[in-house]
Amino acid sequence: MRERLGLRLRFALFFAALGLGGAALTALGLWVGWSRIGGPVDGYVIGGLIGGFGIIGLAAWIGLLFDENVAKPILALAADLHTRAQSDVQAQIDVAPARYLGALAPAAQAIHTELEAARKSQAQAFADKTARMARDKALLEALLRDLSHGVVVLSPSRHILLFNAAAAQILGKVGLNRPAGSFLRMDPVEDAIQRRGAAKDADAAPFLTVTADGARILTGAVSTVMAGETRVGDVVMIHDSTEALRTHAEIESLLRDTIEEARRPAMAMGALLDVIEMDPDSAPVMTGALREEAERLSAHLARVSTRREALNSVLWPLSDVDAGDIMAAVAARHPGLTVEDSDMRLHCDGFAITAILDAALHRLAQTPERGDFTLRVRGRDASKRFCLGWTGPGLSQGDLENWLDAPISPAYGPYTARDALEAHRTDMWVGPGQVILLPIPTGTATAPGAPTPDRDFYDFDLPEGGRALAWRPLGDLAYVVFDTETTGLDTARDDVVQIAGVRMVGPRILQGEDFDQLVDPGRPIPQSSTQIHGITQEMVADAPRFDTVAGTFSTYAEDAVLVAHNAKFDMAFLNRIGGFDHPVLCTGQLSAALFDHTDDHTLDALAERFGIEIAEDMRHTALGDALATAEIFKRMLPILAGRGIRTLEDALRFQGRLGGNGREAAGGRA
């Protein structure tokens, strides 16, 4: 029974008992006095009432002071210590409310300081012991980032454990712990997985499929990952074959058209020659017809050649390359070469161009009289060209043409330098003086080494799905923490102008998987609302309507628990659209249940309690508030576990024990 009574209630009962006991003793004393002395009873009664009510009032007043200056500060200190013991909160404890508790508040602050020092020491020891793991992680990241093929690792439940940049580019907004079926058609992949599993020693099982939207054709292969006799996942390699298959189809069409188009002129020319052979006198007349057919055939072959060059350029591996890197590679093979540094970007096969320039230098150097070799890049805008110069005897175009007919490199098999130049849709010729010119198309005008956004792309410890959400541990669940900005606070009449979300897996906030979308509310945005969230009518003029955005957000939140601050408000807008049957947790209600010593459970109050800083320019933006709520929820999870709240069902019951609609618990919309 005593354990079910809170500290403040115990103190209240103590002072109530003290007041009532004092009043009872006063009444008893007056009764004893009257019984011995006698006299009019009215005076004793009046004196007893004054004394009794005075004692009760004094006890109530002292009890209120005690509650405000002792009980509440003690509970606040206890909550702060529990929070810091169970969650990583670095903010100092506010000792001002506990100023009347003597050494208790400084002692609590000292405990926090020692706990923080112990955490830092433990973190440093952990960092030292995991240095090798960090190195391996960096190697894995570099390997996966630079692979040209997409790599996706699937758990046995077909959720994504790992993906690389190429996979993200192919599949779109792929994310950890998301169902693979949200991004590609899984039937052919499932078939390949089954085939691979049935033959454990076989090679990777190939497949052909399409992305979920059907826009891209993918070829790939599946390999199974085994830990002893246990199957722990599957590695799926994917390649976007859309262009290659389309090019193959165009090549087949080109070959078919060439045969059909060339057959008629060839047959006509053959017939004309037969006529000339039978009637030599008709030769002058037939010559014109022969010339016409020959011109028609020549024009067709020219068109075929142009289409072939275009198709060849699609198949050849072209990418944006720094001109300086090519020249440095050539200079490394020819120490005597003078190169001029360049920050130009070129769109080419860097290895092929390097091999062509290297071969040209070797051929030029075979003549001893040639020397002082130089390599530069000249030109402006799209007309960039390599200039390979020298002193000494010149070079004929015929000799250069012969060089171009030689194989480009043993690594490229039978392909010649001319094949590579045709793929680049360029040529190579001898310029005026002692110089060879090689034009190359300009690459994308982006600064080399431009930083890319950080993103979580793998986690081999992601939980395995399959169990009912309600009974799964909170640390194993996927969450989408979200927030909305609206035209006002009336959920029945106002509309959404922005919605944003952040994905979490257990206590881990995933980087690079944010959802942030402006919404056209279909009505004017009041100036009073714009002053809060900064969203104007002009900003949403081209934005989609909420029914469209809600559908996209539903896909984003698939298989996740929704989390929001004052979730009842935000869910009211999603429930208008329908299709959101996700479990919902509210950080406001959870805070009210966890920290019942205070009535302040606003987002700002929780951020201050957990030592979370919200940038001023992010406050009252949907993404900024969602990020802050995610940080708060992350710190709540270990505190909930410390209270024995370990499953989603536990959390839903815990937040619902206050009753009501949660708005009061959440401290309002803020």
C-alpha cells in the first residue's frame, strides 16, 4: 500500500493527520477542562473550534509550503537523477528549486558530475577498443560507395540490412529496415533466393526484375549468407540494365533496318548491271540510275554509322573525370613529360584516354630526334581538347591513323583506339606544328570532392521482423517520428502546410532518411500562422495537396510505429485521409506519465530537461520539431525500460493511464 502512495501524497496525509490530530487533542483538552471545572459549555466549544480550525489551517499552510519547497524539489531531483542514470543527458541539474534542501541539491549535482565523468571515461575506453572496428567500417563504406553495381543485403524477412550508393540511385529513397518489396518487384528475386537456397554450393542465382514503379529494368544475382547452418540473409547485386537493354533493342532494330534498306538498292544495282551486260549500249542511261542507287545506299549507311556511334557511346563506360588526373597518370608513365595542371572536368573513359595518350607518346619517343614533350588542356566551354606537343620532326596524319588502328590496351581486348574515339564521338589529328589534338566533351560542372550528405547505409544488428508489434521490445521496433505545420489549431477546419518525418530503429536515429514536404492547403494561410512556422502562400503555390503527400508518407512509414509530440493533434489530419492504422506513441503523454512532479511537458520543456538544443531557425518547422522529438524519444527509451516498460504494449498502456485526449498532458501544441 505504501509503495503505491507518491511522496507528495504521503506528505499531504502526514500534515492532514497532524492538523486533525492537533484539533482532536485540543477538543479533548477542552472537554477534560470543562468536565473538571464546569461552567458554560459555549465558551469551551467556541475556543475549541477556533483552536481546531487554527491548527488545521496552520498544518495545511505548512503542508503547502513543505510540498512546494521540499516534496516537489525532492521529486524533481529524483527524476533528474533517474533520467541521467538511465539516459545520456549532459545538461546540468537545476538546483535553484531545491535551495531549501541544504546539501541534497549539491550532492545530486555532484552525482551527476561524477556520472558524466564516468560515462566519458567509459566512452573513451570503448572508442579505444573499437578503433579497429571503425577502420573496418570505413573500409566497408569506401568499398560499397565506389561499387558501380547496387548492393542490397536482405534479412530473412526481406527487410534491408545494408545498401550502397549505387543501390540508392537505382531504387530511389531506399532505407534501412524497410521492406525490399517497397522498392523492387520481389517475385523474381524470391525465385532466385529459393533457387540459391536449394543449391548451397551453386553460384549466385541470376534474376531479371523491375523497380516497384516499373520504370527501370534490373538484372542481378543473389548469394546466400550462412552462419554455420543458419541462413542469416541474402546479398542481392543489382544493375540498372534499362539503357543496355534499350540499346540492345536499338542495335537489333538498326541491324534489321540496315539489311532491309540496303537490300533494295543492292538488288536494283544488280539488275542494272545485268541490263548493261546484256545491252552495252544502254550503259550511258543506266549509269545515272546506278549513281542514284549508290547515293541512296551511301546516305543510308551514313545514317547507320551515326546511329551506331551514338549507341556505342551509350555502351562505353563514360563518366566525369578530372583532366588533371588523366595528365598525372600519363606523366607517371613518362617522367620527362611536362604537364600543365588543370581543374577542368571531362566526360570520358579516363583509362582509355590515358592509354591513347600514353601510346602516342611511346610512338613519338621512338624517334630519338623528338623531345621536350608537353601535355596541356586548352579550349573553353564545351570545346576542350588535349594538346600533346613536342620538338623535332613532325608527324603525318597517315602515321597517326595507323596508330589508332592498334588495340588500345590488353585490358580492353580487341578494341582499338579508334573504337574508343568513336565511342567518345571524337577524333584525333595532327595540328599545325608539332602537336596532336584530342577533343573531349566537358563533364558536369561540379566542384571535385564536394561533400555528400551523411547517411546510414548499413546495420547488421537490425531487429528481425515477424512477431506482432505489440509484443516486440521497444528497442527492436522501427519508428517514424513526425510533425506537421498547419494553417491553425482547429483540427476540424484547418489544413496541413508541411509534414516531416525522421526514421528510427530502436534508439538509433537514421541519417539521410528524412521526409520533408510542403503541402498546398487549398486555402489561404493566415498571417498569424505564418509568423509561427514561416510558411507563406507563395512557398506552397506549386506544392502537392495533402491527399497525395499523405499517400507518400504512408509508404515512408510502412511497418513503423508513429511517434509525435501531442500526437492526437497531428494524427487528426492523417486520419482525415485514412489508411493510417499504425500504433502511435505521444512524447507529451509519456512525459506526463514519467515526470508527474511537473505540469510542464511542452516540446521546449522536454528539450531543456534532456539537454537538447533546438536551433532557432529549425524551431516550429516540421523537420526541426520532428528531429527534436526524435532526440527526446531516444532518451526516453532507456527511462521507460528502467520503469519496466519494455514492449510496445507496455508503452501504449503506460501513456494511456492518464486518460483524456493527451492535449493537457502534452502541454498544448507547443
